[in-house]
Amino acid sequence: PATPAAPAAPAAAAAPAAAAEVKIPKLFVANLNWRVSNQDLLQLFSPFGKVTEAMVVMDRENPNRSRGFGFVSFTTMAEAEKAAASLDQKVFLGRPLKVAVSNPKPRERGERQYERGERQYERGERQY
């Protein structure tokens, strides 16, 4: 009875680490034509699975113009990987797309830096 408990403990300890490595089924799509809309992305990626979100990132100064990249989210990682493999380097509206699984970087509070001229500001502390 004691021997099955010993292997179960390491497996339970490994489970949280594996859960932290789970990828989100979200794709980064680069080199988009300036005329591409959210609807265009949705239609392009829909044949590969259920798209939960398709978003073209728009320019801040000119909200009617795309910044040339966007994100597409699927319900499963398998659908996202299939779409990425099929559409990477495919020409869409005259431009070869760059499609990859999005890897969001976790932000730690207080790690952002702001630069202004010769001064650097770190959140919470000033550095000159």
C-alpha cells in the first residue's frame, strides 16, 4: 500500500508545472495588408476551427488604419496549430502572412521602464 503512494506524490507535484506550460490557443498574425478587417481575419481562419476572436490591431493616431498585425483565438490548441501550419507564408491580399502561436509574456508589477530624454524612470524608483 505504501509503494503506490510514493509515485503518486511526484506526479501530483509535476501536475502544477505542466498546467503552467499550457498554451493559449491564440495566434499572432503579422504582415497583414493595411485594408484587412476583423471580418476578413475571421473568414480566413474559420475553415480551421471555431474562431472565438479575430482582431486587427489598429493605429492609435489613425484608427481607420491597421498596424499590419493582429490576433486570432480558437477554442482548441489543435485548431490554432493547424491554422498556423496552413496559413504561415500564404499570400493574402498581396502579402505573405506570418502566422505563429502567440506566447504572451507575463508582466511583473514594477518591472516596466519609461525613458524620457536622458532620464530613466522605473516604476516606484527614480534613476538619473
